[in-house]
Amino acid sequence: MEHIENDKQYAGLAVNKGIEQPPTVNPYLKRIRTVKRRHYTSDEYVEGILKGDISILSQAVTLVESNLYEHQILAQEVIAKCLPYSGQSVRIGITGVPGAGKSTSIDVFGLHVLKQGHKLAVLAIDPSSERSKGSILGDKTRMEKLSVQNDVFIRPSPSAGSLGGVARKTRETIVLCEAAGFDTIFVETVGVGQSETAVHSMVDFFLLIQLAGTGDELQGIKRGIMEMADGIVINKADGDNIERAKLAQAQFRNALHLFPPTLSGWQPQVLTYSGYYEIGIFEVWKMIDDYIDFVKKNGYFEHKRQEQSKYWMFETINERLKEHFYRNPDIEKMLFDKEQRVLKSEESSFIAAKEVLDYYFSLLSKQK
């Protein structure tokens, strides 16, 4: 390309031609062989899961979490075939406010479980950003000791805004982990919103982790979460915080006496421990073992499992109905129009909702 500056009329100016620019694409790129991930059949997934293959288990969990229709079909086939091999684990939900030490506690609790000869799966729910919808998925970094152990499967999953912070597919992931031979399942909540309710509906023992010495201990005594807890532990009971932890323990014990008896007949206990210094871990785990023995003897263990299965059947129905409604192209267009009318105060929210639903039901009746 010739530069106009080299014309004779521009005395004293000169622009060199320069060199030819290299291509933007790496010339060696075609030499790199791209390795495509193998696509398994449902039988191959099940075979690998039953053998305890962590790689195939991880891919199966990814399949379960996928929103693609073809992935969901395959995932349901895998879950159905794994279902007869599930149900033999102890499922423990762990919740608490952010900073209570849930991940640190899981780290030391998990090591204690491994020493007893068990296989452990940790399903850690990571909060998703409301803006970007992304998650850090950094729970493994806070489980330094546990993440390098054998017989451990740690799976951080984004909450994706479902159930107030609980991954929508955690319940199905539990089935796959149990089929893979993991006899102890930890489910960690993000500790906010309604995630506790969802986790409580999929675990056998619900552990609430609290802190002492952070202000008004009575703030932690919330009726809803307290009634769900099968056991309460006061973390960071070490050093100068021991006395405050004991005071908080007494306050929580008094508060529990004000609640009605639990359906299981179990009287929730309140213990103190230190996850960082690994003090009181044995006592906490003995409480969990005592509870499991207690509810298995009185029949509540099996009753609760059956109620949970029924609960998740209806939750799945509700979810599929919502999906069918919002993915209807006619409904999508109508919703946009109604939204604009509501924003301009031309129509009330309730009338707009009724008209959209009436139109949806009319579409269903025409399909019969």
C-alpha cells in the first residue's frame, strides 16, 4: 500500500513501506490435536458409577445439572438405573450463617468419617451472582485436608438462584453418589434464604452451626431454622471464646425447651467445639450416630425418607409445569406485552396474570 505522504507535493515527508504482517491465526494451531470428550451411553454411565469411577461420576453429575433437553433425558435414564443401588448412606445437611465455619467443619468432620472407614461425598452449594449468574466454586480451597484424600468426592455446584440457594439437582446427585458407594453424604448450604428448607427435605440429620461472641446471641435463635435442626453446635469454642461459647450453649438449650416436641421424638442437643483446633469433633459425631440409631429403631428414619421422596416428586412436577409455561412462545410474547401494560399502569398486575393464565389454559384445552 502506497502512502500519500510520499507524494512530491509533501516535501520532507517519507513513510517507509514496512513489513508484511504475520497472519492472526497461529500457523501451528492445526498441529494441535483436539481431544473430544467421549459420549457415554446410559449403561456405560451406570457401569462406571457402580465401579466407583470418579471421572464418570463427575460427568454424570454434570449431565444432571445440564439444562439441555437431550442431557436431561439421558440423565433421567442414568438415575433410574442407579436408583436400586441408592439409599444406603447417611445424609447430613450442614448449615449456618456465612463465616460460621461450615467448610472448615466439613474438613475435620470428613477426616473423622474417613478414619472410621467410610466413603464420603461432599455436595457444596456455592452462591451464584445475581448479576453475572456465575459462581466461584472455591469450596475445595477451604477443605485443604479433605480434598487430597482418597475415598472422597467433593462437588461444588452453583446455586443458580434455585430454591433460595440450593442447587436444583442436588437430590438427584445424592442418588448417583450413593450408587457409586459413598455411604456418607454431606450437603452444605449457602446459609441464606430458603436453602435450609430444601436441604432439610433431602437429608437424615440437619446440623446447625452457630457462633458465639459475635454480638447478640439471641439473634441466632430463629424459630424456623431452630425447629428444623436435629443438632446445634457452637463453633470456635477455643481460647478466650470458650466462656462465651458456653453461655451461647445455655441460651440455645433454654430456647429449645420452648419449642414443641420433634416429630422424630429426638431431643436436639447443643454442643460446643472448635473446627480450627479440632476440639470436640468426636462428641459432635457421636451425637449424629446416636440420632441415626434412635430414628432407625423407632421407624422415623424410613418414614422421613418416604416423605422426602414424595416431596421431591411434587417439587419436580411444579418445576416442569413452570418450565412448560415459560417456554411457550405464545406465552413469551404475551408476557412481554402484558409487562409493558403493567409498567405503564394501563392494567393491574393481577388482571394481567389472570389473562395470561386463562390464555395458557385455553391453549392446553385446544391441544386435547
